[in-house]
Amino acid sequence: FSARLLEEVAYDDAAIKEACLVQRVANERPTLFVSPRRGGRVEPAALKERLRAAGVAVDSVRVLGALPRSPLQKLLRREVRALLGPAP
């Protein structure tokens, strides 16, 4: 899958500021991490269902206050992936 294309489904929700789709190992269902816009409310179950309707089955949707970024504001996917914990 292309993470960026699937993240675009999340960005269609006006309440979502950032999205990052990651997985620990290949052939594992990905997890979507999102952060809401100020005053926005993200419904993980509804977002998960929207992704499913787009043909993507995610393991879970996790909401964080902000996603990890570098000093240059680049999204740090490695650090987001680390939030999943060690591979089984």
C-alpha cells in the first residue's frame, strides 16, 4: 500500500490536522496515527470505517495531541512506528 494515498482518506476529515500510517513489519495491518486540529474531535471508529470503505483495513486508529516532527517540521515516521512497540 502507499501510506500517503491512504493518509489522504484521513485528511478528508476536517477535524484531522496530521495523519501517519505505519506498520511494524510487512504483511501486518497498519495503524493510523492522527492528531486533531485545534477544537477538532476525531472519532477513531468512524475513521476506521471510512478507511475500510476505501479498501484499507487498519489494525487501529490512535489519536495523539501531535505527531513527532524534526526541528525542520518533517514528520518522523520512525518515531511514530516506535509508538507501536516491538514487533511480535
